[in-house]
Amino acid sequence: MSGVQSFANTTPHDHKINVPLFVFHIDILLLSLFALYVAFTLPRALVRLFQPSEILNGFFLRSGTSPAPPERSGSTRILKQADKIGRSGTVTRSNSNTRSQPIRSTSTRTNHSTRTLVDVPEDANLPDPFPALVTPRARGSHKSRAPTRVPRWTTIIHPTFAYALNFRVSPGFTLGKFLVLLTYGVIMLYASLFSSSPFTDPVRTGYVAMSQIPIVMALAGKTNWLSWVCGVGYEKLNYIHRFSGRVVVIAANIHALGYLGSYPAIVYKWSLNGVMRTQLHDSKFLWGLVALSAVDLLFACTLSFVRNRMYTLFFRIHVIGVTVFLLATYMHSHATLPYILTAVGLYIFDHLARIARTRYTTAWLTAEHSLNGGTTLVHVPSLDAGWRAGQHVRIRIVSDAWFGWWATWLVGRARPFTIVAGSESGGMMLPIKAQGAWTRDLLRMASDAADARPAEKSPDTERGRGPTREVRIIVEGPYSGPGYTLYTAYSGAVLVAGGSGISYAMSVLGDMLQKHACGKSHVRIIEVIWSVADPDSLYSLLPELTSLMQPRASPHTPLSLRLTVHWTRASSHPPRVPRMTLPSGVHLCAGRPDIYATLQSVVAGVRTAYSASRSSSSDTPSGVVVGSCGPSSLIDDASRAVGRVSWADWKDVGGVESIEEYVFFPLPYVPYHHWL
């Protein structure tokens, strides 16, 4: 190995470039590009951070009391599409005297041949059979405390530019992400090839691999500072983490193969002189092989086939493999020490922050077998503040053993779930769909609540549910969320959810309604779309939805609210949940949703609501936001709907922006009526 090193030291490139300093400057370049992106988001960050209601939220869970909104108005009623909302809150009724009534109808809007009777509100005499729920403006004067909206720079330029960046290169992967990775890849190629050749100078690629270790580690943490600074959730930056990890793998393998491929004479000389075994016993050479084996094993376990089907194996090997890789890399070359210490420091910071954001408390489990094909509702009454709408937490269920807390903390894997923050939830609620082994075991545990000890069970009389089971739980978070986006700063909102993604929509909706009642919202129109497999999901969650569909009047603006549930599968089985009257503003229909048509109706509604106040610069629309959560195919549909908005409509409402929420990793592409 010493012979190889001396040979490498005589390459003609070393007197031209100081390689360690060169790769350090490459890292500075990457950080400069990141700082440029942060500079573009700084105005939005300042508006979000200086909101009094947002300063303490999004970092630490706590027990708190929400501010009491004004008293509930009794004037909430139904609004048809032909009705208009004036700026003062008055509603101009259409001439139609027809009233919408739920009827029994036969739906054939499905791909299946089976026909199923469902309760679908319809009115053939109206252009829109699904009336919205309208809460007029409350009486009395009230100064608005709604946040100021700062549009994204892509919104300011032109919708075509925003559409191009959100164009799907592949399901769940946008052109904007592709350009980020392309820029990253070009910089890495420049770092590896400038005044060098991997065939004659394998030392360069070794330094390139070394320089990217801190970046890989920074993007791997749940509480990484990169996510905090740019306002983008850690899971949304995960594609860069995977790409930078592959850069390390490729550079490390080129570095290793370069010695064997570039210096065959030296290897041949070792064989002739009989010193091959001696050279293989060189500690630096052996540690290099250990580091290479560890990083290659990490890469093999990151393949989608392994990660999606054996995530626990992927997680365990990740922890062990990274530890071995860092240690072996340092033993291979002490020059890597600054980069390894930086990576270790980032890892320690991440876990210390996780500990500070962890709570150990009591939760109640309720089984809902008809909700999304089987869902466990986890209610944590002791935690009712500290998160933002759309954020998620990572939880562990603690076993009954006396060492259960420590065993769960050290060995158990935390799993992410979105928080449902209803206006009257009485604490944190987590709907957990039974989709894997752990979640099915959790549903089974909740289903056994009737057989639990008396101290561990209690009926949920408030919502009319069956027995609930008490468990001890470790809650870690909150994480991710909308970043610098303030939903209440927009004039209109469209929330799109698929299956268990309703937890995101309910969280955002509950937050908007609460702030609307306190006069802290600009939102005039809210449309919620929920795509489910069958109507049982709606009726299972109806107790929680009913409380949301009773908005309080705001002293600042009126509000139009509608929730449309689309079911995509027909079944010959009888309903598992009793049918009941749907609350006002909630509608059930068969077939896949038309997100673009819903978005156009919101754009038209916002334009109508502000048409009487166009002369005042302070009363112009502040844009429409489209938030989506669910399978990648549904989120792609929402993105395409935003891209179809015309330039005229875009200017009239102040722009249309989209927010996409995934939990941890985006699911592989499947049609979302199969995913629900």
C-alpha cells in the first residue's frame, strides 16, 4: 500500500491542485447554492416566524389551551352554487326554491359491474347538486389579525414556470427535483474530473467521497438544520440524501478500483515477490476494504425492493453500516477526521433534539375496522398543543414489562403518523391505517379492548364509539409540516386527501376554522375532497367530521365550506357501519374526483367574493392554496390541476400554489383506488 501511495504522490496533478482544499471549496459551493435558495425564502420565513400564534408551534409538544373564539353564530346555512358571497358577508340567494335532500340513488359511476345503493345528496334542478355550508360574517367590528401572504418566487414569475418545475418526470418525481439532482451531479463530476482522471488519479475520488459524508448525514436526520433553515420537511429532502449517498458509493468504488486497475504493475510485482499477503495485512488497506464493503452493503439495502419490503432490515443495517463505515474510513485515512467529526456531531445533535422533543404519556386505542379497511384511532389527551397543522409525530407503543420503556426506546422503531388537530379534539388524535405488520398488530390490540383489564379500558361515550384501550406511548416530534406556508393567508383552499390522508386534511381544516373564528384568516372558500374505497370510511369518521362541519362565525370574513367524499369501489357486501344523516356541507358521490373542476369552482368563488372590492388595494385576493396528501398518483393529479389554471385566473386570484404531503417515503406508484 505504501508503494501505491508513493506512486500516487508522484502524479503530475498534485503540484497543480491541493486536493483536500479543492474538495472543501466544492462543499462551500454547495452550501452557497443552498444559501441562495434560503435567501429567496427569507421573506416567507420572516412572516411565518413573526406570527404570534406560530412562534411556539412546530417544535415541541405540550399541554395547552387554545384561545377561545367568539361565540358560535346560529346563522350558518346551506349555499348553492348560484348563491353569491358579498364582501360584507351578505348572501344573495338564487331564484331557485328547490332544496337539496339526501335520496337513495343507484350509482353506476364505477369500473365494477356490481351496483350498490348509497346515500348520495342530489338535486337534478340545480347546476351543482352539492351545496356548500356558509357561515356569514358575524356582527360587530373587528380588526383583522390574519397573516400576510408572501407568494413564492415561482408564483410571481409566471404559472408556466411553476408548472414546469412541478411537471412529473416520473410518479412523485418532479422536474424541479430532477434539476436539483442534475446540478448536484454536474458539480460532483467537476470535482472528480477537473485536472484529473479516475484512471490515473484515484486519490481524487476518495476525497470527493469523503467530502460528501457530512451532507449525507445532515440530510439523514429528522431534526437536521438544513430542513429548519429552508422550511422544507426532512422527508421532502430525502431524495437529495439518497442521491448524495449514491455519490459517496460511486466515488468510493472508483477510488478502490482505481488502485487495482491503474497500477497492475505494482500488484503484479507484489505477487512475484511474494509480498501480496503482507500488503493485504497492511492496516490501511484492510480498513479501506472494510469501509468499501460497508458502504456497498448500505447501497444494496437502499434499493427500493429491499427498502419497501424489508424496512426493518434496511433500518438496522443502516445504523450498523454507517457506524462501521465511519470508523473504517477514519482508520483508512486520518485525513477524513474533520469530515467524520462533523458527521458525528450532526448525528449527536439530531438525537439530542429528538430526546428533547420526546414525551412519555398515556394514549387510548380505538379500533375502527370499517375506516380505510381497518384503522386504529390513537387518542393522546395529555398533548393538545405545540404542533402545526399538517405535521406528524413518530410513536412507539411501550410494552408492559418493567424495563419496557428502556427496551422500547433503545430497540423499538418509531413510526410516523400525521396528527389530526380537530377544533374540538380534546388532545392529539392519530388515525393509523392497518397497512403493515406493526399497524395490524396495533389494530388487533385495540380490537381486544373488551378483553383488557378494567383499568385499561373505557367506552368512548363522547363520540359513540366502542371500548378503548389504555396504553403507554412514546411520542416524538412534531416534524415536517407546511414549512413557511400559512394556510390562513390565502383567500381560498382546496384540500385533497386519499384514504388515510384525511388526517392531514382534517388537521389543516381544523386549524383554519379555529383561526377563522378568531379573525386570523383570509380564507373565504374551503373545498375538501376525500377519495375512499367505500362509504363506510366516511360514516366511521363522521363523529369527528361533524364537529368540524360546525364552523363559528368570524368578525372579519364569511366562509363557504364543503366536504365531498368520493368512493371508488362498488361492493356487494352490506354496509358495516349504520347509515345516518350527513351534516350540512358533507356530500357523498361515486367515482373519482375531478380536482381541476373543484379548483376552478374555488377560483370562481374567490373572484366573486372580491369582485365588489377591487377598487381597494387592501382587499384583493391573496391566492389559492391546494394541499394534497395520499398516494403519489392522487398528488400528481392535484399538481396537474394546478398546472391547468389559466394565466387570467391566476392573476385574478393572486396565484395558485400547491403543497404536497407525504409521510416518510412516498409510496410506489399504484392507482389510488387500489391504494385506499
